[in-house]
Amino acid sequence: MKRIAVMTSGGDSPGMNAAIRAVVRTGLEYKIETYGVRQAYAGLMAGDFELLTSVEVSGILQRGGTILQTARNEEFKTAQGQAKGLRRLNEHQIEGLIVIGGNGSLTGANVLHKAGFPTIGIPGSIDNDIFGTDMSIGVDSALNIILEAIDRLRDTASSHQRAFVIEVMGRNCGYLALTAAILGGAELVVTPERPFSMQEVADALQDAYVRGKSHAICVVAEGAPFRVSELEHFLAKQAKVGFEIRVTILGHIQRGGGPSAFDRLLATRMGVKAVQALRDGESGKMVALNGRKMDLIPLEDAVSQLRPISESYFEMAKFLAR
Ligand code: F6P
């Protein structure tokens, strides 16, 4: 194998640059040239490829976002779009592709593999919803940002005897919300995985007030059964809650900024493993963290379901909040 390509796709996540760097430099070690595909599948179909030398990936290890840029794309879901992408790869004499991204991006990678093109996936998404890996690139960094925000909000909440509703990302998965609630000492958490009514939120906040807490923190995942704006409206009409309510939506702040040490290591190991896999003739696999080991699992398995959250996390979040 002499020439491979790498792309980042879907929502960016801190550590994607560290993975790109690891791919390029591992390639150099094996005398493999690496081309960067700009703007994910859109760039693949347009043939927007650029040779990445050691210099291009110098100084990017600690940078958030992705130097290759990213996009969400509908056209590549069509047979015509896929044929275009394959044609561009062949035109550039690329022999293998590494796709760094979330579920949708890895589904695209699996399509290329099934079409006979050697493809390896790397899980990159702050949501930690990718099946088969303990952690995806960016999760740890996003969690650290959320925790810093919760700590700050608790200071002001406590000073004013207020309850804060904090919306965090995760439209299909409550991992960030649940983990941040446990680690941030929240009174309650609402996720897409469990039914939860606005009345239950009001009751829990009231309970915290009556028990004499100086503040209450409620973490709500983006994909919760109700929007935080609805909840704010609902709580405003519940005189019994006791606390004054404030709402903070963390939004895309959670995705920006440099990767944590954990994410730099994870991304670096995954980048190295992905190139080694291509060099060894593997295809249709995703690099996955399994305990402390770096495994290869079938892309088909990784994209066919979402990663479930451990039941014990839901239990912990409840009893630790008492
Ligand atoms: O998939 C990652 C993610 O950050 C989700 O948590 C969030 O719902 C979504 O992307 C936001 O997407 P966009 O950046 O397109 O607004």
C-alpha cells in the first residue's frame, strides 16, 4: 500500500486533529503517502484531496476542530454519490481510506468497504453513542467543558438559592448528560433513554428545596422528552418549587477547544491502529477501545446499533443525588 486518504466527517470533536496527525506520521513510518479529504463526503465526491506531509500536521495535536473541515452530507447516501466518491478515490490512486466520525459517517465508510474499497473507521463524536468502543474521540474533552460549566453555575446558583436547568448536547444519547450529572453532583438528569415528565422535574426540585439545599442542578440532554424552553415555561408556573429558575444551554461550546490528555492519547492510538490495519490488508473495521486494548471490530456491528449506557450509571445518578 502506497497511498491512503483520511477524512473527518459529521460533528467535529476535540482530538480529530491528533488522529489526523497520527495517521499521517504512521503512514510516513510505513512509506505510505496520506491525502487529506476536505469537508468529508462532499470533498470526496468533488475530489478535494490534498497531500499531507509531516509539515501539514505539525502543531495540530493540541488544536480543536479539524484542519480537514467536516460536513454532514445527503448526496453520499445515494448510489450516484457513492459512485462519484469511488471514482475520485480511483482517479487519485488512493488504495485505502480512513474515516473519522460518528454513526452516519461510519455508515458511509461501511458502504465504501462493501463496494470493495479498503476502508477503516475511527469513532469520533462527543456523544459517546458509537457501538463497540468504550470511548469515542472527543467525549472526554466535552465532558470536561460541561463539568467546568456546571461547577461555575453551581457557584452562582448557590449564592442566589436558585435552581439551574443546564442543557447539554446529545440528541440521541444521554451519555454526556448522565455522566456530567454524576460527576457534577447534579440533583437530577433527564435523558432521551428514560421517560421523564416536567412534573417530575418540578417535584425533584421542590424536594431539594424542602430538604434545605442551597441550589439545585438539573442536567437535560438535547434529545430529552421535552425542550428546556418548555420546561422553563412549565416551572415558571409551579410556585411550589421554591427555587428561582435559570436556564443555560451550553450548545456548541461543548465541541470546541483543545483535546484533553485522554483524547490526545485515544486519538493518537486510534490513528496509528487504523493505518496499521490498512497496511495489514484489513477493511470494513472500526478501531475500538476495549478496556485498555485497541481492537478492530466489524464496521457493520458498529453502525447497526447505538452504544447503550450502562444501567449502573442511571442508578448511581439517582442515589448519589440524595
Ligand atoms: O453528534 C454530535 C452532536 O454534537 C450532537 O450532540 C448534537 O446534537 C449535534 O452534533 C449538533 O449538530 P450540529 O453541529 O449540526 O448543530
